[in-house]
Amino acid sequence: MQSVKKAIALTGAAVMMLSMAACGSSSTAGSDKEVSFQTWNLKNDTYTPYFESLIKEFEKDNPGVTVKWIDQPADGYSDKINADAAAGTLPDVVDMSPNGAYSLAKAGVIANLSKDDPKGADQFTDSSWDAVTFKGDDLEEGAYAYPWYLNSGVQYYNTAVLQQCGVTDVPTTMDDFFTAASTIGKNCPGTNMVAAVPTLESLGQYGSQLMNEDQTEFTFNDEKGVELVQHYIDMYKEKSLSADALNNQWTGEGDAFKEGNVASLSGSAYSVSDFEENAPKVYENLAIVERLIGEGGKQNVAMETLVVSNTAKNKDLAMKFARFVTNKKNQTEFCTKSHTFPSVKGAIDDPAFSPTGDSMQDKAVALASKAVKDDNWFASPSPFSENAKTALREQIALAIQGEQTAKEALDKVVKIANEDMK
């Protein structure tokens, strides 16, 4: 979802509509105790039975309450939410990314849970709650979403590529990684260590401070950020970085790895079965380590959340339902089905997320879950716009090609990101 879509085009008239409280809310239809709940492309054979059972249980435990489940297709989901928010018809409980939640919080559309449900934080891990706690200019500090499911990954290597190019040990640190890339470039020019350029998340993992403490400015043009981009400039010169990665439309790093053309891939913990089925030669030579971080960096974890509309007629009931969806029992079941990880306290200790088997898949899941279990991770800063994300890739590509320095590239993107946040 786009970040801060200029306060989702909420004009003064639209904001006035929101002041009419529940008058424009979809919860006014039907039962006086109706809660509308919107998900994102989850009504299918895999998840429909789960949500129908979950809703039935909540209604049984809360006599007289009706939960109206709405599922929107993936295409145009962000635009639909923005249109509903501007019209004052946002469903009571909505499934969205923290980035989208930030946009709605900035516009004053969703509940500040730190005020409206101060005990809500007790249900979730510290890192999860921190990831939905927003502050900044023209924004009341607080948590604006209930954390839901998480995505955490690992670092994959094709040991056949490493070994044929003279790398005998699988890299487990960032220093080892870039040393291995230099060795590959020297011994096998044109063989790629990696087929992707740095993202905001990888800058944070390397140790760059992505934003200031007040969340009013992006700061990833710092020493660590510049250092990481310079490593990629060096890899390109050494011919161990795929030229495809410089294409802003390139999304083929996973396929390139499966084709055996790339030595490493930062990917999902649940990709092992895909490798086994579609890239058996890569699978035979697969090594898996915890995702790499630099000095001062943390693991990055992606998150999906549930927000509560300020126009909900039964706001307390809506918050109760959101807590119910995200409680330990229900998150554990959903995350097991969806191959994701839970944000609620204690759930990560379930054997489903901490397998002890010897299979490659079990190893990948156990390594990926470690970041969640350690509870010392970061989510990508929610104010970072899609426009800034595109600019980051474009400017880094220009730096890699020698058209500007790493510092110049990041300076430009920081300026864009800060302007987009206003």
C-alpha cells in the first residue's frame, strides 16, 4: 500500500465526513452489534473454513454480535481502502500493511490503540508493537494497528557455484559475503554472487539508522548506508553482481538462483520445497544460514496488521474482535496454514515454528523463526513511500554504474523520502 498518499486525498470535506462518527460506517447496516471485517484476498479454499470457524466462535462467545466478513481482491486493494477512508465508509476492522496503517493514522482515520486500547500491547511481542507505533510531525504518537502475521527469511547459497569459483566456506557474516563476492569475481568473472541491489531493509540490516528517533526524517544516507552501497559498486566492478539487478523492473532474482546462475539469495523460509521441486540441482547443493546482518544491524521482519476504523459504530467491540483474531490460539492456527510467523507473545515457541527435524525445510524455518524468537528485529519504516522505494533502486543503480557516488545516490533518495512524508 502506498505510504502517505497525500493523506489519502482526504480533503477538508472528507475529514468533516469523518467527524460524523458512525454515520458513514459500513457497520450501521444490519445488527446494532455488527462488526465489519475486511481481509485481503483470503477468501479461498485454504482460508475460508478458518475464518468462518473463527467468526462463528466469536459470535458464540459474544451473543447478539454479528461479524460481517468482507474479502477484497488483491488488485486495487490499496486504492479501495483509500477510497473508503476518504468517503468515511472504511470497514470496522481492516487487514493492511503497517505502511498503509501509517497513511490512515496520518489522516486521522484509524484508532490510536495506545489511547483506545492501552492494554492491547500486552498481547504482543515488543518488536511487533514497536513496528506499529508511529510518531512524527502532525501525528499523535501511538500504536495504530494490532500486529498480525510476520514474514521472516533466511540466506540461501548454491555451494556448487561457491566451490567452483574458489569459495570453500559458506559466508555467515557480511564481511565473509563480500570477500566471497570478490573471490567469485576474480576466479569466475560474470558469475554472480547476487542478483539484487540493496533495499531499505538491507540498509537497516547492515546497520544504517533508517530514521531519526522522532520519525520525522529519514537518515539512511549515513556512513553505514554509504558503505553498503559501495560494496555493491565494488561487486559490479568485480563482475560478481548481475547486471539484471540494475533494471528497475527486474524481479527475477529468485528464478536466477533456481537456474544455478547466482551463488546466493535472501529469501523466504518456505522456499525449500520450491527448490526441491523446480530446481533439483540447486536443492542438492543448497546451504542455509541465518540472514546476514552487519555490525549494529538487526534482522528485518515484514508484518501484516489489523486496524480499527474511527468510524466504527461499535468501536470497543471492533477492537475486541481484532484482539481475538490476533490472539495466541488464532494466530498460531493461521500462521501454520499460511507459512508465516506469529506476532503474539509465546506463539513462536509452538513446534510448528521451531521444528527440530533434519530436513532442509525444517532448518530454514528454525533459522527464520530465530529472529522472531529473539524479539530484536525491525520492520521497514512505515512512512517510506512507494515513490521513494522506486527512487532508491534507480539511484543505487546509477551509482553502481559509476554515474554518481554512493553518498550522492542516498542523499537524493533521503530528500525524496522526506518530501513524500510531508
